[in-house]
Amino acid sequence: FRGDYANIVKGVNDTLDAVIGPLTVAAEYVARISEGDIPDVITDEYNGDFNDIKNNLNTLIHSTNEVITLAQEIAGGDLNVNVEPRSEQDELMKALEKMIMYLQEVADVTERISNEDLQVDVRPKSNQDVLNHSLQKMVKTLQTMMAEIERSMNEVQQQNWLRTGQAELSNSMRGEQELPTLAKNIITYLASYLQAQVGT
């Protein structure tokens, strides 16, 4: 076309490029984000509705990157991250916040156990709460083990007490002693060892 027709065709083509270009970019970005490939923010300049689409896509990119950063910090063991839902409808950030609280509770329980506090109350959140079920089982096993150790230690102490008493009683009876002296030594030792007030 020549003349005015050429200008009309060029204008139509420019209009189509102005519409199709931003739509193509938007479609490409949405496709990449949906596959987990987070692109850089869009820096092209647009007008009108296309600018709103660009701004919304950039906000989505920023938000997704923020969630990725938080998830990486949590995966690295940092439970002091700050999670702030962006709105009442922000279910993803709310779920992350709950996950961090859950992990902090588990960390608190394990810290108490490592400090020999076995009076911890471990309550699984659900039947699928594998971590808290395992912790609960571990605490019960440790409590049983500690009770057995304490019982064994008490038995050993009792046996040592008896052996020591027998040996010291034998020492107090050693040698040639008159019967009243022997009886006095035995009663004096037994009253002292048994912490009795009177011996007869």
C-alpha cells in the first residue's frame, strides 16, 4: 500500500504490536512462574491496563521471591525469620507462619530434653504429625530409661550401704573383747549407722 492506505496499515500494525507485545510478555511470565521459573521483574514501560498487568506481575514476582527466601532460611535452620501475611487472604504466608511456629515448638521441646528436662508435654497436632509422634515416643523411652537407671542406682546404693555397714560392724567386733564391751560396741555402731536414737 501507498499513501494514506500505507499509513492506515502501519497504524493498525503498530496498534496490534502495542497490544500483542505486552500480552506475549505477560503470557510468557505467567507460564514461567507457573512452572516455578521465577523471572526478573518486567522493566518495559507500558500504558493503561498493560501497565497494571505489569505491576501485578512484578508484585507476584517479588512475593514469590520473598517466599523462596523464607523457605530457604527455614530449610537452613533459621526459625527466627519474620513472616508477615500481605493480606487477610494470604494463605501461603499464613501457612508458612504456622509451619515456623510448629518447628519452634519442636525445637523448644528438644532443647528442654537436651537439658535433661523429661517432663515435657509433647502433643501431636494430628495423626500425620510424624515429628511430634516420634518426639513423644522418644520422651517416653527416655523417661522409662531414666526410671530404670534411678532404680538401679538405688539398688547399688542400698547394696553399698549394706556392705559398708557389714564391714564397719566387723571392724567394731574385731579382737578379743569382753561380752559387755562387745555388746556396747555393736549397739553403739548399729545405732549410729542406722541413725537410731536409742539402742538396747
